Amino acid sequence: MAAIVKWVLAVALCLAPVTAAWAMGSDTEPSSPDYAQGVKAVKAGNYEAALPLLQKAVAEKPKNANAWNYIGYSNRKLKRFDKAMTAYRKALAIEPNHRGANEYIGELYLQMGALAKAKERLKVLDSACFFGCEEFDELKEAIAAFEKKKSGS
């Protein structure tokens, strides 16, 4: 019995990086300078500067789910919810299990008061994050905070 458990654990550990990369929407092609600069601007909180760079990146490579996700994130942070929703949906059309896009669209749904839709995204993340992931944990916490606030507790 112990040998079986060790074997299953060994296989799971070997597959973890592969499944994590697949779920994240890893891009094996080198990123464009516009994409790299756009990501840098997002991480610095400069969403206005990030958007034109990321738009150039998706113009060059329309199937870049990561770039669409960052476009959605930037627009959400700028309170442009319609544009954010469009970008997240494009990311998810390309890569339905994209962890970042699923988390962030779930958070957008909460901002829009759509708890049931946020919970749907949590279910997707639960399936995509076989061994658990930060995106699942963060959306779960956001949902709990939303429910607590809604109940007045």
C-alpha cells in the first residue's frame, strides 16, 4: 500500500509543472517587446500606459490569452468594466482554463454583483488547479468577503 502511495505521489509531482503551465496559458513563443513592456507597466500599476502596448501585442498575436488577460485586468482596475469583460472573454475563448482570466473575471463579476457567475469561475479554477493554486484561493477569499459584506456580518 505504501509503495502505491509513493508511486502516485511521484507521478503527481512529475506532472504538476506540466499541468500548472498548461492551466496558466503558458506561451512557448518568445514574447514581443510590446507585451513585455505592457506587463511591466501593469505590474507597476500604470494601467493607462499598459493598454496601448498590450493592444499592439494582441494585434501582432491575437491568440495571446495572457495579453488579453492583462488588457482585461488593466481595464478592470480603471473601472472600464465592459472593456474588461470583453478582454477576459477573449482570453477564455482562447484558453478556457486560463487561471488568471478565470480569477479576474470572477472578481469582475463580484464587482458587478453577479455572485453566481463568480462561483462558476471558482468551479472552473477548482478543476484547472488540480493541486490547488493561488488564483483559486484568491477568488474563494473574494467570494467569502462579498458574501460576508452582503449579509452585513
